[in-house]
Amino acid sequence: MASFLNGSSNPDSPSAPNISSSTTASPDRKDAPSSSSPTKWRKLLGFIFYTPQRCRYDPANPPRFSIWLNLLFAFAGAFTVANLYYNHPILHLLAQEFGVSNERASLIPTLGQAGYAFGLLFLCPLGDVFPRRLYVLSLVLFTSTVWLGLCLTNSFAVFCSLTLITSVTTVTPQLMLPLVGDLAPPHRRAAALSITSSGLLLGLLFARLLSGVVTEYTSWRNIYWLSFGLQYLIFALLWLFMPDYPSTNPDGINYFRILYSIFQIFISHPLLIQACLVGFCTSTTFTSFWTTLTFLLSAPPYEYSTLVIGLFALIGIFSMFFGPLWSRFVTDRFIPLFSVVLGLIICMAGTCIGTYTGTFTVAGPIIQAAFLDFGIQTAVIANRSAIYAILPLARNRVNTAYMISAFCGQLTGTAVGNHNFARGGWISSGSTSVGFLAAALLLCAARGPREKRWIGWGGGWRIRKDGDVAKKGDEEKGESGGEENSTESSGNVDEKDGTDVVEAARTKDDYNRNAGSGSR
């Protein structure tokens, strides 16, 4: 494999093509072009997956997780996840282009979400096995190349098929988030996760906005060509600057055991169950609001155009820029549950204001959009900060469990929100969101931040973390830490699966050094 990736053309190598024997057997050298073709492919693959010297991993001096790398991950995540949302504002144009009904055109985003769910379940867990640089670059390159078909095809069936395929591999942001959790120092983890998650929010918002604006004045295909160029730009930037971090499980894991271990992890850790259920409720509220908002603003008394409705996405920029500051000065200093509850209260306030005033003043939905985006981002970052400390060697599988619950919430919010809006209007769908947020608050109240069991408040009510993880790496083993230092054990998960309980307070350098020595 090494010689294959390095493009070795040594004729003495066993894997090298036997050019001399081919030449002797065929004087007119008809086989020469075919014999040189594998070498060209080896050189091409060797260049694509070559690791620049500055990006190579040195266990004695592991690369530091800088703010610039954090921003690169945020940029890559933003315009990768945007692939899922470019088609949302232009479904009527796609229906006209391919000569199908609007109802049939709605199959496009449905297939996109289905493909994304498939990738979450079956591709993301492999981030615990493969070296992340090679895995991420492979997925980005594949998505970029296949995306060209979406720019060119005139067939609705082909467009749907390619949408499904590219959505499956558009999961690289969900590989980057656990990687950030691995690399960021514990006392900066929430802030680092917030920056990367803000990139995802930016991609979601800008995808709809860019798509609406570009197609308002040019062809709808131009937004797909723009995405095509951005995908290759992301590949180039990651190729140049993404360090080659080692696998967290260098000995390898059976793929089916990986999938089964997700279920084991899910049922073995009360903290993860609590975070997943809260994530389900918040995701339901988020998608219900943004789905039904279009119906509210396009009807009397507002009757806004599609472009004006799309501009509402800009409201989310407030939370995108303010979120990292909140995470730096609040989430990183207090127990994650404190930030989760604060985020839910902010969401509840905004949802109540928007729901019960939105039918007669546009200020209601504007306030709701700002509060909801900021509150949900606060809760999600805090939840991720907590669950990534459960099993550091299985963060991709922990993230998969969390994202599956959030994705189910998104589907539920879309279905329930549309159903209730059709039957009872804006107030009916908003009241349902109030109910989901109330359920999330009850889930937070059912289990305290230091409780080891499924329900209860054992360990106290303190909102500050028990010691500064960054400054006290030698904390007493008997001292019970906050949720970020939680090490709930599971005897049902095989140690070789990388799901053995390790100290979540281990510093970044110690973790990298151990991973490096394991890879050797």
C-alpha cells in the first residue's frame, strides 16, 4: 500500500508492472500504454494522498490545535454541510427544469436527508478506525467529483441518484467535530467546538440565502457550479494544512462490532441518553420553526417575497458570532448542564414571544429566530462538550449516537410542525414547540450534573466545575468531576473496541503521545 500511494515505479518491486517482459513478447510494444497506465494512477493517487512535511505526525512533538486550524475546520464544515440545503429554496425551479410536479421535486431534499442519515450511521463511526486526514480527504474528493454530475445532468432520475450519493459522503463535518474534541485542550473544548459548530450553522443559513439570491438573477445551475468549486477549494486547503493525526484505535476494529458498540454505548451511559433526548427536543423545535416560518411570512398579513423570507436566515449570524464568546466565558467555566438549561430557557422565551405575537407583528418571529438560534447553539455545544468526555477513544461513535437522535428530531419537527400548521396555524405549531422545550427542561431536571445513576442529583448542585482541568492534570482520582470529567463505565463494551473508560481529563499532549506510540 505504501508503494502504491507513493507511486513507486521500481522495476524490481514485486508490485511494479513487468515492462521488460511485455516488451520482449510484443516487439511492436502494443502493451506499453497499458503497462504505464497503472504507474500514472499510482503517481496521481500518491500525490492526492501525499502528506506535506509540515502536516506529518510526530509523537514527540504533536501538532498544536491552533485557532487557524479551528477556523479551517469551521470553513470546511460550513460549505460541506451547505450541499444539503442548496436545493431547498429552488425546488419549484428544479421541477420546471426536469418537467416534474412540485410534489415529485420534493423527493430531492428527502433523498438528501436520507443519504445524510445513512452516512451518519455507517460512515461516521469509521472515524474511530481510520486516520482522519486520509479519511476526510477521501470523502471530500469523492463528493467533489460526483458533484460535477449534478451540475451537468438533464435527467431527474440521475439528479436524484447523485443527490443521494453525495449526501451520504457529506458527513465530513461530523468527523471534524469529534476530532476537535480530541485535539482541543479540555479547558478550551467548548469554545473550539462552538467555532466549528458556528461554521455548520453558517453553512445551513448561507446555503439557503446564496441559493435564493443566485437563482433570482441567474440560472439555478450556477449555485451548483459554485458549490463544485468550493468543494475542491476545501480539498486543497485540507490537503495543505490538515495534520495527519493518528487513528485512535490503530489496531483496528471489526466494522460490525463498531455498529453494535454504538448501541452499547448509547444504553450504557445515562449522560449520553439525557443529552440525546434533549437534542431530540431542541432539533424538533428548530426545524418546526424554520419550516412553518415560510408559510407564515408568505401569507397575509405579511405576503413577503421569497427573497425577503430568505433574508431571515441572516438573523442566525448573531448567534454564530456570539456563540464562541459565550462558550469561552460561560460553557468552559461552568458545568455543561448549566449552559444547557440556560440555552433552553432562552429558546423557551423566544418561542413564546414569537408564537403568540407572530400573527400580528413581524417582530415576534424575528425575536424568536434570534433567541432560538442562540439558545439551541448554546445547548448543543454544552451537550457535545459533556458527551465527548465520556469515551475519548470512541468520540465518533458517541457523536453518531447523538446526531442520530438530533436527526430524528429534525424529521419529527418537520412533520409535526407542518401537520399542526395545516390544522391550527402558526399558534398551534408554535405551542407544540413550547411543549417540546418544556420536556427538555424536565429531562435536565431529572438528572444532575454529577449523578452517576439514571435519575437523581447525587454529587451536589454546584454549577462550577470541580477544579480546573487545564491547570490540575493531577486531580485526585477520588474527586468527582463535572460532566466534562465524567467517566461512566460500561462493562459490556469490549476494551479493544476503543470504548474502555479512560480519564476524560487527560491533556491533549498526553492523548496524542499515547495515540502516536500505539500507532508505532
